[in-house]
Amino acid sequence: MGVVCVTVVLVVAVIVGVGAGWLARLDQATWPAAATRAAVAFAATVTLFGVAVTAVTGILTVVLE
């Protein structure tokens, strides 16, 4: 189950990163700037999922004790 969850998170993060890079290029950004925006979007998505998982785990730990 854990491998599936990690795979889903990474696929979603890649889609978000590609979308951010594509939108940056549509906005006439240079390739390095678009790549930076894509990388920031990817990292932010992974971080957000990590924070959400940590919060839900903490809440479930307290509730199920």
C-alpha cells in the first residue's frame, strides 16, 4: 500500500511540475526560469502531501488510542 501511495504522490507532483513549467513557457519565461518554476511546484506538492500525511497520522494516532 505504501508504494502505491508514494507512486501516486510522485505522479501528481510531476503533473503539477510539468503544468507549472508549461504555463511559465506560455508566459514567455526562459527555459531556466520555467525549469525553476517547475521544480518549485514539484517540491511544494511533495511537501504539501508530506504535511498532510503527517497531520492525518497525528490525528488518527490521538483518536485511535
